[in-house]
Amino acid sequence: MAFAGSETSAAEATIVTQLDLTGYVERFTDLFARPKPLYLEGDRGLHYRFIRALEGVEFKAPPKVKNLDDLWMRLSKQGVPALGEIFEAVKIVRYFRYLKRLRIEGDPGEWLESIEIPEAVEEIEAMFDEKGSLLDHVDERLASLKGALKQNREAIRQTLSRMLGSAKLAPYLVDRQIHYLNDEEALLVRGGFNHVMKGTVIGRTTAGFFYVLPEAIGKLKEKEAGIASRLEELHYEIARKTGGVMAGWLRFFRYIDRAFDRFDHYQARIAMARMESLVFVLPYSGDTIRLADFAHPALLHPKPVSIDFSRQVLMITGVNAGGKTMLLKSILAAAWLAKHLLPMRCNAHKTKIGSFRRIEAIIEDPQNVKNDISTFAGRMRQFSRLFGHNGVLVGVDEIELGTDSDEAASLFKVMIEELVKRKIKIVITTHHKRLAAMMAGDERVELVAAVYDEKNQVPTYTFLQGIIGKSYAFETAERYGVPKNIVQRARIEYGEDKERLNELIERSSTLEKELRERRERLEEQIEAAERQQRRYKELSDSMESELFAKKRELEAIYREATKQAREALKQKDEKAIHRQLGRAHKTVQRAKIEAPKRIERFEVGDRVKYRKNRGTIIALKAKEATIEVDGMKFRVPLSELKRSGNPPKAPKKPKTSVTLERRAATASVKLDLHGLRAEEAVEKLDKFLSDALLAGFDEVLVYHGIGSGKLAYAVRSFLKEHPSVKAFHDAPPHMGGFGATVVEL
């Protein structure tokens, strides 16, 4: 497993074992081209974008490559590399040349294009064939020496063939095969062979036969050793010269080596996701964990888990062997996988996972005879380490382990409250009804109970939030084979009073939850009433301002009309008087007092129609509303909104006919470019943006898909140059993710 080498790595290895992720990690690390730590350094959001973009690209896996850190260190000190080490570096360069030929678009394509391979490095790459052997053009002596070596081996073969066919040697041959002993060609012969053949005995069988290296073959082998020695000297000379060139480009080789590891991280994650049908979840900056249909990788036929862990403490109670520990491990495992951008099985659109600096699991019994430490003392040591950290996700299994339950309940309550102050998020499994009851009133604590099927007397491996669960110890004992008469005696010993007390504790926690929910509903109603009051005040202030402005306008009109009437009285000609009075009349006609336009009353959450778009009101002001249409937000006048759906019936009123002449609004907030060529898409996008600007939209949504990336690249290139586009970015996952772009106008 890729964890060796540091205290942090040791901690990661421990958490992987504790969360039963060993098998998953082993399957994943097998996909690496070479061993490396699991952690992907750098901007997690950037890595996530690269992974999602590469998910739609088909590429072959990188070749297996050795770690080259030692090579780079020796080159920096003018050391001479081996030809095999040089070829390892060549494999990396060749893989990047292959990736560049794929013409991948988007961010990964731009990154690959930025990697320019120097001509000197290309010349080194051209020295080797696909298997790592030097090509003859590298040095003319190579061909000569390879030819001599080949001829010498042919001479050995022919000499041995002649000997095997020799009539003189035939009586002494045990068989007609060439035997290899210590990498030497030998014949298997009987005693007395020295009368017909000179040679050296290099071995003997239990039957008394001899392995003999013929003298002629020995001379040819010596000649072969000489040729091989000269070839080795030539290889060293070429390696030394090539090493000098590589030392001059050492910064490039180190860079492309790191880039190879980075792409190796990407391809391994994508391969794992494809192989096991998994998805990626990018952690956000908060600490909420909301799992939807999460399946722990260690389970063969898992029952998907859905849980809302928005508060600081999640306390899991209930039936023995009902899945409490697996729920704890699932929550921590999901956070750990998301932290390392490792794929998981869940509903990615509904799953939300926060970011945590560390993930700690207090699960095993820490009792150690060698260190003379008890279970409870070991647990206290583990807890004490947490007080020096913050931003940690902690899972504690069976928190009451190893001490008196009443004392422990008070101690753990105070400790949990203190850890919460330090921004530590805690998942706990417990059978302490006292501890659960003491913590139930804390708004930072969420209670969860494992559900038990009392009719069939089996756990359901499902969970109910908001209550304290019963342990069902007696039922579990019977289910696992404890004789019924013993269980019955235990029930009598336990007593009905304690049973009723447990029921009261469970019921009190349920009532407390109901009261808390009622209080939250009342607070929401009060907040809504206050919002309405503020809105009415804004409306009153607005109407008062409009009334004052209208009054000033009327006063000005009547002053002008009065002045024109006085001018008419001064005229002597009757026609001139009529003309002047006509002007005064026209001036008075401007002072129309229109009946105020009735604005329908809306509430936050109402479904409305604005032009051709239907959405939901999410905020209200005096004469303005903010509506959400397919995830996009718009500020619009209330007067332009209409109800969408079936509003409550209103009393019939006399019909009023109003005719307004205006250009029909054809704009939409969404554009789908799937299936179009780049040129057609850009033309359609240009018209779409023009209509959106005329309609007064602030944001629009463009669907282009992922595919090969060409269409997305064309769309974003056009948006970069458009003068009316303020900004654009990838759409949220529920609106299309990388296959759509939100455009701000």
C-alpha cells in the first residue's frame, strides 16, 4: 500500500485499515504506473475539473515506469546513468507525445500543449526501439559489434551441430541435445570421450555421465566474451554522452516526471471509476456531510446509506449488530474518499461532503498488556490528542467502552461539548441511554437510531433520525443462540421498572425533538411575518414618494395652464384668444390621473410566469421580486409577473380591456447546442445572447455537452471575445456540470 515514509503516511495507513478500505486501496494502487502516495497535491478543485474533463476521453493506460528520483540526483552530480534508466525516462516522454497526439480539448488539452518537448530530448527518444534496445543508427560501431556477436553465436551453433553428427563421437554421446549448464553450452557424454574430443568437464550426472564444454566451443565463447565486453564499453560511452545531454535538460526531465505522476493520479482514478461504476464528489469548504445512497466499498452486497450529518455531533444508538459501526465507518470513509478525490458509489447529485484537515477513528480496544494500559485509559489517551486540533472529523465506536456508565456519561458529555467548541465534528455509536438523553437537548447534536424489526426479530440495517434507539440485547442474545430460559431469567433480573425507565427516556427524546421542530416552525413564521412587515413598509414609502412626485407634477401643469389662460385674456383678437385657450386646454389634458395599477399579492415560494419563463419567487421587495428559473436568478418588476399553476379563485370583477402594443418577447434563459457543428453553434449562440440582452436577462445557461470537447472549446472561445459577457463558468452539477456553461451578461 502507498503509505510508507512518514508519520502522516502511517496515520493514513491506520485510518484505511480502521475504515475497512484496505481492499479498495489495493485495487486502486494497482492501477498506478508506479508506486506513489495516494494524496494528490495542489488545487483540489483544479484536479477535479481535469478528472471530469478526462472522463469523456478514451486513452490507453501509461506504461509501467520505475521511480527515477535516484537518476535525477545522480545526473545533478554528473553521474553516468544506465541505458535501462534512460529508457525509463524515454517511456515517460513517449507517453506524453502520445497524449499530445490525441488533441484533447479543454483544460487538460491546454496543459498538455504547454509541455514542449525539446529537440535534444526527442533525439534521445529516437535512440531506442519499443523494447528499450539501442538502434543501430546511434553509433556505426553498434551494427558491427552486433553483427560479429551474431556470427559468433551462429559459429557456436554450427560447431555443436557438426559434433552431434560426428561418427567418431557418436558412441560416446548419451543423447543428441545441447545442454545448458551455468550458461554454458555442453554435450552429455560417457567416459572415454577424450579419445575423440578435447574439452573441459563442467558437470557430472548421478549416472556417471559428463557435461563437457568442447575446446572449440570454449574458444568461440572467449571470442564472444570479448565482443560483449567491447559492446558493453560502447554502451557505457553512449550512456555517458547521453547522460551529459540529460543533465543539461534536467529541469525539463524533472518537470515531465512530476507531470507523469500527476496524470498517473488522474488516469488511475478514472480507471477505478470506470471499472467499478463509481462517481466523484468534490468536497466543499464547509463541514456538512449529507450522504445519498452511499455504499461502503468493503461490502459485497451493501444496503445504501442515506444520512444527513449537518450538525456537529451525530449520536448513533439502537440494536446490537444493527449496522451502527458500519454507518460510522461509511460516514468517515466517504469523507476520506472525497478528501483524496477517490471515486465512490453514491448519488453524486444529492451527496454533499465537507472538507476536513484530518479524519480520526477511535474504534479498536486500545488495551495493551506490554504498556500496562487499560481499555478506558487507552481511550482517554486517544481523546486527549484531539484537544490540540481543529477542523477534524472524528468517529468513536462504543464510546462507553471500559468504565462505569454513569460517570462516563457526565465525562463524555463535557468532553464532547469542548471538542465541538474546537470545530471538531464527531460521529458516535453508543448504548448509553443516559449519555444520549443528556445530549438530546443540545441543538448541535443529532440522534440516530438503528431500526429493529420486532415482528421478525431481526435488524433492518436502516436508520431513523431524531430518536434514541433501544439496544434489544435480549432479542440479539436469542438470535445468536443463547438458550431462551437463560434470556428469560435475565429479563426477570433486569426488571420491569428499568424497562419502563428506558421507554420513558426514549419517549422523552422523541417529545423533545417534536418541541424543537415546533419551535423552528414558529421561528420561521415569525421571520416570514417580519419580512412581510418590511415589505409593506417599503411599499408604503414607495407610494408616498410617488404621491409627492405626482403632486409636484400636477402643480407645475396647472401653473402653466393658468399662465396660458391669462395670456389669452390679454389678447384683443377673438381668434387669438381661442388659440391661446386651446393651448391651455391641451396643457390641462396632460394632467391625467390614472387609476393605480393593481399589483397582485405574491409570497416567497409562489410559482410565477415572467414573459416566457416559469420560475419560483425566492425574495420580495416593495415592487420587485427575485425569481429562480432553472437555477438562474433574475430581479424583475412585480407588475410583469403572473401566477403559474392554479391560483386560488377570486371574486368576479368587471372585465377591463387594455391593449398594449410592443415587440413580442422571444428570449429564453436556456440554449441547447447538442449535435451542432462549432460554426453553427457559435452563430446560434450569438443570436441567443442578443435576444437575452434585449430581454434584460442577467444570466443565461448554455448546454454544449462534454463529448470530445470541441464544441465546449468553441463556445468558450466565443464568450471570451463577446463584449457584453461579464463572466462565464461551469454550471453546477444539477444543471449540467461540465456539459453546460453559465454566462453572466
